[in-house]
Amino acid sequence: MSTKLLMATYADITAEAEDAFREWRVDVQLPSLRAAPGVSSASWLESKDGQPRFLLLCQLEDESVAQSTPVRDALDWGLWTRALRGWHRRTYRPIFAMGSADVEGAYVLTVRADVEPEAEVAFNEWYNTTHLPEVLECPGFVAAARYECIEGEPQFLSVYQLDRPDALETPEMDKVYGFGPLTPHIRGEHGRIYGRRTGEVEV
């Protein structure tokens, strides 16, 4: 499992600013992030359906990188502040993974969840030993990693690498979808599939 931290930024931009925003992140932001010391990778993705529309994933060598001047400058919304309809950024430490760490699918499913404190141990055990193995048997799922937030909520983040955009719509996924016996202890959750765009993937 990768020991790198993951910074996830979700954002929505006004429709009229989207094209210019895409150009800026390819030409300005991503090169700056990828050149920043301690940043291992950075890529923007866009949702298959629904909001938040945009997702920026950055792998960091350690927690201090998130607060470094190069990273903070690259993440400054600057001229896009007035075009933002909302954004959310958190940094997560890795806690579990299954599948090849080197696999990068064409699509990513992110699932964020908060769990009642008294159910955390049971939640993690169920997720790692039961849920992930079942999910990775479903068509389209090729690898997965779990993270815990170091700075607030949502507490847990799961990132699944997918090789098809309809991975949530198969009969196999219907059987294992959701939080199973831990559902009564989930305080909030959000899942979304995002696709990678040419030119914005870390190589």
C-alpha cells in the first residue's frame, strides 16, 4: 500500500467559466503542483453525473507538504473565486488498500463517509475484510484504497480505480452496494464517479 497522503479537492464552477477553468488548470495549476517539492502526483477529474463536478487528487509525501508555500500558492483559487459555487478540501492518510497500487483506471469512484465513534472499529473491520473483497469482484473494479481524514470530516474516504463508467450499475454491484450491517451507524455519505481527462493525468 502506498504510504503517501492524499489531498482531495471537490469543486463546482459556474457553467460559463468551465472552459477557461479547464485551460488554467492544465496550463498553470497542474504544472505548478507537479513541480512542488513533496507532491508525487496531481490530476483533475470530472464527474460522470452530478455534483461536485470537479475533483483534484494530489499525492503528498507527508503532512507538511499541504501547508508548503508552493502548494498553497498552486491551490489558491485566485481569479476563480467569484466563479466558485462551492468547494471542499481535505487531506487523508492511507489506512488500507487492495489490488495493484500501480493500477490507474480510466475512472475513479470516491466514497466519503462519517461513522458514529462507537462503530469505527467494526466499520473498518467490515470494510477491509468483507466489503472491499466483494466490491473488487464486481465488473469494472480493479483496485481500491481507503483513507482517514487528518483534519476534520468526512472522516473516511475510499478511492476505487475503475475501468468502465457504469461499474455501479451491474447486477453484481447491486448485491454489495451500500454499508451493509453498518448502515445504522453511518452519519453521512457521498459517492461519485469521476473520469480522467486527456492532458490532466499524472504520467
